[in-house]
Amino acid sequence: MKFSRITGTGSHLPPKRVTNAQFAEDLAARGIETSDTWIVERTGIHARHFAEPDVASSDLAVLAAREALASAGVQASEIDLIIVATSTPDMVFPSAACLVQQKLGVHGCAAFDVQAVCSGFVYALTVADSMIRTGSANKALVIGAEVFSRILDFNDRTTCVLFGDGAGAVVLEASDTPGILASELHADGRHVDILCVPGHVSGGKALGDPLLKMDGPAVFKLAVGVLEQVARSVLQKAGKTDADIDWLIPHQANIRIMQGTAKKLKLPMDKLIVTVDEHGNTSAASIPLALDAAVRSGKIKRGDTLMLEGVGGGFTWGAVLLDF
């Protein structure tokens, strides 16, 4: 039987780092009051990174991909599948994945985007694992990349302070021994309105509202419950228990959601990988960004068992349990 295993990780954050103090100053100029204390108490976020206007999601994705390829010791020409999870692609079409393929100087392999918002990387990793297991691919680049700063309403302090830009990537390769142990994906379209960007392009114009809208309390309530449920379901599928998890890497949305999930899984907080404090919520990029940061810092080591899980607009959610 064929399995898949992560052999390399990479990430990239735009150089522009925006602290809460800088954000508060910028919002004050618009007549909107906020503070570092207000943001930290509610979210755990201290800073985030914003891309320059001429930098697109595919640009961030390529830089993260190159790091992951180097980490895995794999040449771009060896990749036979590229999946990019993003809610902020460069254009309507072609996909960000095809643009990444072009920028990497390779051609011929399958390349497509996955749109599941903040659950996107978990969705993309699950799809890539399935394609490797069935023999459709052998070496895949799975990337989460976002420029959420482009869709924020900077007159709404409840949402604009939450998000940041960045990209994370992994190389997933066919293996004789299990790497990805189990995964599970879900969605519930009844909740489309609680987190959305309700605009679209028509006749050369943006119709509707092209900026992010979120019902924070509704998202929080749903998120903690579904994250626990899907984590337990994936553990059961893999024949594992809470005690087998070495590291929990949740979508970096809000420190309270993350801590709440860890508590429900009876995991000590020192097993929780946290980057939301410096990255903010980078949507589909948040899990691979956190994974790469933890690998490069030496926290995560080969042989560790990781639980990756995310929730996002749709409402979507999912989890992947893997041996690193």
C-alpha cells in the first residue's frame, strides 16, 4: 500500500510588519479607536505582516515553495502536483497554482487551487494525500497563501486587526510507511453568512461588498465545538488517543479558540503551537506557516505526531493527523 509523508516545509512572510501600536495609530487617523491592549485581550495578536501592493499570493507562495523544496531536497522539476489553498488568488483565473507553476519554471503537472478559506490547507493536504495514495501523484507541493489585507474593511476594527498576509508550503511525497495517518473534512453551508466576502466581479466592476464580513461570536461558538469533534473523529480513525498527540497545530485564528480546543482535547498548553501572536490570522496560510516555524525552531522533530486542524468560512472544517 502507498502512503504519503511530509518531507519538507517552508514559509514566507512579507517584510512589512505591522504592530498593534502602529495599527491603532493608523485607525485613530480614521477616527476609529482601538489599542494594543484591546487587540491582545481579545485575540492574542501583537503583530501581523502585510504585503506591498505589487505582491500577490502567488509571489508569496513561490517563496514558501522554494523553501519547502530545499528542505525536502527536491527539485521543482520533480513535482507532479501543485495545490494552492487560497481565498485571495491573483486573479479570477488562471489559478494561483498555475501561476506558481510558471514562476517555478516547470510545466505539465496538475496544478489547481482549493477554496475552503481558513480550512484550505487541511483540505488541500487531504486531496494531495488521496492523489498520492491512488497513484495519481508522487511528489506534491501543497501551499497555503493569502493576501487578506486586500479584502479587509479598515473601518471595522473588529475584523481588520485580525488578519495578515503570508504563505506556507510542504512537500508531500509517496512513502512505504504511513505519514498522514487519517484525515476528515466537513462543511455546513447553512452558515455561509457568518464569515464571507459577499462581492463578485461582473461587467468589469465589483458588485456587492468586496470586503470581509464576520459574525465573531457565531464563528467562535461553532469553531470550538467542531474542532474538538473532528479531532476526536480523526484520532479514532487512526486508532490513537489524545495522549498520542505531540503537537497541536490549529488554524491560527484567535488564541482563545486555540486554547479552548487544546483544553477540550486535554492537551497541556505547551503542546500547542502558537504563531497567531506574530502572524495574525493568515487564513489558509496559517497552519503551514505555524508548522514551518515550529520545525525550524526545533520544537517539532521527526517522529512527532501532529494534529493539524482548521475552520473557515463556508462554514468549513477539517483535521489531519500525521507522523512527521
